Amino acid sequence: MVLLCGCQSSTSPPPAGMAALRIKVMAEPKAGFTSPADRVLTYDAPVKRTNTSGDFEPVDYSALKEIVVWIEPASGSAAKPPQHPVLLDIDPQKPATNLNLAASVGQQVTLRNTTSNSANLYSVSDNNDFNLGSIPPGGSASFTARSEGLIEILNAKLKDPVALVYAAPSPWVSLAKSGSTIEFTNLPPGQYKIISWHPRLPGSQTTITLSADQVSTATIKVGVNTLPKVGARP
């Protein structure tokens, strides 16, 4: 479920002939759930953990992290900004607890070893597999995201991933949390798809038309309410 409007915002006007977009990122629990006044907390993320309710863990929707949002032309193509390399500092001795980075397909990601021990970093993720070999303390090595999806970066000495990167099929991508607002500026006018992704909850998608010399606004959500409704059985 996505609410869109094309009103002006407080964002500075885009360059002449270009457009800008502000997106409010929201996460919402299942429709009909009543939460405490101070936060939105419910058990509906299917992950088995201790001190939770059965096979589900509590999700505080008012502060939900790891939401990836990107935009892409709805049809045809648009002039895209250059993809600059991005640096990610990691501790290869500790498992990752959250998504570390949202990157773009074709973007170079440099991993820097922040510990005092060497680490053998690699990935076996579909279409994004690589082996960076041994990285010395304080050293770094790079890979290029080749395909859309979650990239799990592994250390040969640990079972769980030490870093998590989501590669989106667009250079206009941001890692956000619920309640935050992200901005994309200097956009060619035209129709765009706005897409959200989360590692455990359903994302959503919609389209918006951006006009030259205008700042448009949108709100996009993640949560089970974004799933298609299933009709009653005959």
C-alpha cells in the first residue's frame, strides 16, 4: 500500500530542467493490530530466537531498520549518475547483525579490515560470488556487485556472514529505517518506479511521474499489508 502525492516540499529546488523526489519510508504491522502508544511492537517476523513468542520475534515497526529503497525509470532509460566506489569498514571476527550497506549493480565495494588479524573474505551469493583472499589488518580489497540481491560476505573462520550488502538494480538507492525520509535529486523528469525491500518483511512498489523543476513527495511502506489479497475459495 503506497500513498503518493506531487506536492512541493522543503527540499531545495533541483537544477533547471531536472526533478527531485523525497520519499517517506514507513513500516506498518498487520492491519487490525493495536500497539502501545509509544511504539509499534508485534510478533510477526518468522525468525526462531530465544525469549520471543514461539517461532516469531518482536518487531518494533516504529524503528525498523534495514529497509532498502530505490527508484528506476518505469520504461525506457534515463541518464544515470556515475557510480562511485564505496568503502565499508567491517570487523571480520564478528557476525553481522544488520544489513550494512545498500549498493548498486555495477558499483565497486571496498571492504576494509578494521581488526588486528588477517581475514579471508569471500562470497558464494548467487551471481555475486567472489574470493578476495587474505586481507591483512587495516588492509582492504574490492568486489563489484554484478547482480541484484543480497550479498553475504563470509570469513573462512566463521559460520555466519560478517557483512551484508544489498545490490539494487539502480544507482538511485538508499538504506533507510522506518520514519526516515530519503531524497533523490538531479533526476531526469519522467515516470519512475519506487521500490522497497526488507530482509524479512514484504516490500512494495509503485510509480510516480516527476516533472522538471519540481520537488515531488511519496510515502512507501514495508509490512505484511503490502502482500496481494487472496480471494475467498469457492
